[in-house]
Amino acid sequence: MSADGQGDTLARIRALAGTPSCTSDAQCHSLPLGARPCGGPESYLPWSSARTPQAEIEALGERYKEERRAANKASGVMSTCQFLMDPGAVCRAGTCQAGDGPLQAR
């Protein structure tokens, strides 16, 4: 865990998402996590609106993104400038999982 709270925020996001149970694709979403130095998120986390409050998880996601941006700037860290496409999320076997490609408009 880092002194600036990044580990705490990420742990809170993961705890809030928990096991993203679902009964349909409409309940599954993907949350962008962190910030790469060249822009865009570091990864995506599948979550379910059937068990997770959207406003709360999105607010935590935004907080974590800002924490990562500040840490990147403070450390001068560099990364590849490859943009990670949002894989979306789908309901498979009762659990939201990363999809296979860009999100479709829902």
C-alpha cells in the first residue's frame, strides 16, 4: 500500500465490485482503472449494476485515476503510448467478465 492512498482506493474499488454476479449482459459494465502516463486507463474492471452502486464505483474509479495521474507526474514515470481499448463486459455463467472488444452502445 502506498503512502498516498492509491492502494486503499484500489482495494475499496475491488471490494465494492466483489464478485460481479449477473443475470444479463445489461447488468455488466467495465470500469477504467488508473491512468497511464501517455493517457488512457491502465486496465478495466468488470462490475455488476445488480450488486454495485454505479455512482459509488465510478467516483472511486475517478479518484484512483487522479491518484495515479499525480503519482505518474511526481515520479516522472514513462510508459508505452499504446491505448487500451475497453473490452466491455458480458454476463457469462452468472458473472460479469471482460468482453471481447469495444463496448457497444447500450
